Amino acid sequence: MDDYLEQRIRVLELEVEELKEKAKPNRQDNTWIWAFIPILALLIPVLALVGDIF
């Protein structure tokens, strides 16, 4: 019984590792969004100031 449980736990651990590996590329595909949003948020007030000055 203990051997069965240990094998089942190991299988589940391997499945979790596979799911983590599959999820990694999806996160990296969207990283540019998290860089673009703060840049855009900083750019809007700067453009507003430039528009008021000129």
C-alpha cells in the first residue's frame, strides 16, 4: 500500500512539473505587456505637459 501511494505521489509530482513547463512560455509571451503599460502610464502625463507648453 505504501509503495502504491509513493508511486502515485511521484506520478502526480511529474504531472505538476509538466504543467509548470507548459505554463512558462505563456507567461513570457505576455511580459512585453507588463513593460508597455507602465511606460504608457508615464508617457501620458509627459505628453500632456508638452502639449500645454507648446
